[in-house]
Amino acid sequence: MMRSLARLILALPEASRSCAKAPWMVDIVGPEARSRMMSGIRGKDTKPEVRVRRALFAAGFRFRLHRRDLPGAPDVVLPGRRIAIFIHGCFWHMHEGCHLAKLPATRPDFWKVKLEGNVMRDRRNIEALLALNWRVLVVWECAIKDKAMDSTLPKALAAWIRGTERFGKISGVKP
């Protein structure tokens, strides 16, 4: 068993060998390549964020982006209406009940701590905004992933914005 594992490791390209030392690791690329790939994940101007911005513009709303003076630097802000909108990726913000929010099999302890930290930070930021008398809307990635939502998203956003709820969610997960 160990000889076949050693032969398998030696057959791997040099960049992948460092991951192969631990046979339980599932990653097929080396740490440097994985780091480079992970650093390419954007935090601003993501596809879901751009879709929401287009929908808001189509509905006639004008907005500001990433106001750093507000807790959590909301993705979209309608300052005149005191509305902050967060566009959350289902994986990164652990959207409960969503098929896109699976805990990775590789290094589950690390990911659990990291993702739960994201959820706690989101909760603190939302509570801080509500305490400052802002209305807060969370739009989940799963709700806007389907291109069919392009026609209904402006209406859903406009309905919430014109409403009176202090906190709301637009989600693709059925309750």
C-alpha cells in the first residue's frame, strides 16, 4: 500500500507533490496554485452584484456602491431612502437550506470556522445598520443565479424598497 502511494506521489508533477504528502487531501493543485486561484475570487463587482445593480437601475433607483462609512460596507446603498443592500454568495455566507452552501470536504474544520465567522460578522453588521435606523435587504446568490429572474428581480427589489419592512431577504430557497 505505501509503495503504491509513494509511486503515485512520484508520478505527480512537482507542484502537486506537496499536497500528496497527506493522502486524505483531495486538492489536485499545490498550495501556491490554490492560493493564486483563491486570491482571484472577487469581493466587488461580482456577477450577482452587477445583476442586482442592473435590476435597480432598470426599476429607476439610483444608488451608491460600497459605502465604507457604514457597518459592513454594503454592496449597494440608497442613501436618500436609508436602505443598505447586501448581495451574499450562498457558499461564503452559509445560506441555510441552499444547495450552493455545502461545507467543503477538504479541511472542514478550517472552513467551518471561517464561514461561521462570516455569518457572525454579517449578523453584527445588519444589527448595527438597523440600530442606526437603516433598512437592510439581503439578496442571495441563488435568487439571481437563474437568468429567468432578470425580468422579476426589478419588481421584487422595487416592492421591498417601496415597502416598510426594516429587514428583508430575497432568496431562491423555498420556505
